Amino acid sequence: MVEVSHLSKNYGSHPAIRDLTFSVADGQVYGLLGPNGAGKSTIMNILTSYLAPTGGEVKVAGFSLPEQAQQAKACVGYLPEQPPLYPEMTVQEYLDFAAELKGVKKAQRREQVQQAARRTGLDQVMPRLIRSLSKGYRQRVGIAQALLGSPQLIILDEPTVGLDPAQVIGIRKLIRELGKTHTVILSSHILSEVQAVCSRVLILSKGALVAEGTPEQLSEKLSPGIRLRVTALGSSDTVLPVVEAVPGITGVQLVSEADGEVTFTAETADTTDRRAEVSRALSEAGCTVLALAAENRSLEEVFLALTGETADVPEEPETEPKGE
């Protein structure tokens, strides 16, 4: 769907993108992750033909940019960081207008607008003025306009910026649904967002590629071992040395200790499952195991290890809210 080879973009003497190569296959939800200023929006603007690259090759749906920009644009639906909405219009009027601008044939316009509204949960607010909507619903209107014209590729630039936690979860659920029928590129500086919805991630820092892969592959790249999280009865002076002595355990870190219980993490040297060995060693030492599980490394840890940047990870509820 998208092929980028040795892409570069300079603003004067400042390199915003440096020798970037990546590809996005059909049906992927692909995340561009990086702090503000990493070059994410520049990549979005190049893929949507708003900017021309300084160097390199870019193809969208087989069309070369900028030479075949019109053909490529017809294959792309785009939600910029600030959705291009007209607050004095109703949702219905705006989507009709957007469909007309995109060249949707009049005979198909009504059906496409209704379908986009259904997919984005806008059915009940079509008669309302956009200015009366919550920001979460305004984002949905922006995504709905991106769906018009039946694009193969949906590009979303920071789609949850400024939303409250309940609205964030609603938009993420919508993005996951879109990923079932479209190729989606999601740009974000929020680690939890990328980890929640993306099947593959490209990490950027100062315009350069730092790492690329699935969240699991990136965790593996950071460290080939497994982290165990354990809670056992006993004191840290007794429990931790027992686990440190288990073959293949390379490090033990105390998490908490209270009321005769110790919680800690244990790092393994490789991907061998050593839960049984740890449980056996603790039981033989008289330290009853209350909980023991393998713990995946978060994308935040990968990001910080690879870039040294400070991550912005907001606290969010784990359940879907009833409304926005």
C-alpha cells in the first residue's frame, strides 16, 4: 500500500526527515511513534501530497509522489491533527459537502454519507450543528469525512489529542474497527495509543528511524529475555536471594513489600519459560507463591531505551464508557 525509500525532507538547512525507508502492507494498522518534532506530521503531509519530499521515493497504492499526486490522493482519506470542520454546518451538511469535494458521484453520495456516519457512530447527531458537539464527536466527524470516497488508506494524525480519557477509548475502538477493512497509518506521540491499536510500529527520533516492528518484536529487540512478576510470602531478605540463585535468572528487582508479602520482578537471560523453576525454588525455601506471571515489556520501555525521550502516557480507564 505504501512504499517509502530513502525519504528526506529539509526545511531550509534543517533536516526534518533523514533517509527514511519503510513499507506498509495492505490491511495493517501502522503506527508512527515519536515525540513532538520527530517528523511524524511531515511524513503524513508527504503521503497525502501536501508536501513534496526533498529526496527519495514515495509510492501510495502504486502511484509515485509527487508525479502522480492526483491518483494517489484518490486512494487516501486523511484526518489532520486539526480536523477541517465548519462549525456552522450540521453534520449532515458537512459530510454532504465533503463528499461533493471528493468527487463522489451524486447517485452514490447519500449512501456513502450514511455508511460513514454509521461506521463512526454519528447516526443520532446528523441534524446537529458541529459547534454543538463534544470534541470526541467532532473527531468522529473528521474521521467520517476521511472515509468518504472509499479510500484504501486512512491516515490519522494525532487523532486523540485533546480528548478526555473516555473519548480516547471511544476513538481507539473506532480505529481498531477501521483496521478490519482499511489500511490505517496512525501518527502519535502517545505510547499507550500506539500499543493499543497498531499491529506494527515505526519509532522516530529527530527525523530518523530508530526501530521498526510489531510491539512484541520491539520488546524482544530491547531485551531477548522474559520478565516474571511474582508475589510470595516472606521477607525480601529471604525471597530475593532464593530467586537470584535460580539458573537463568539475570536480575531481581523488588517492587513492594508489606504485610508479609513480597512482590518483585525477575529478568531471564533468554526466552525459556522459568516460571516452574522459580516457583519450585520458592516453595522449597518455604516461601508460598501467591502470584507468578510472565510480564510483557511495554512499548514505553522500548521507546525510552531506544530514544532516551520522555514519554507522555496518560492514565486511562480500562473499560469502555457508555458515552462521549
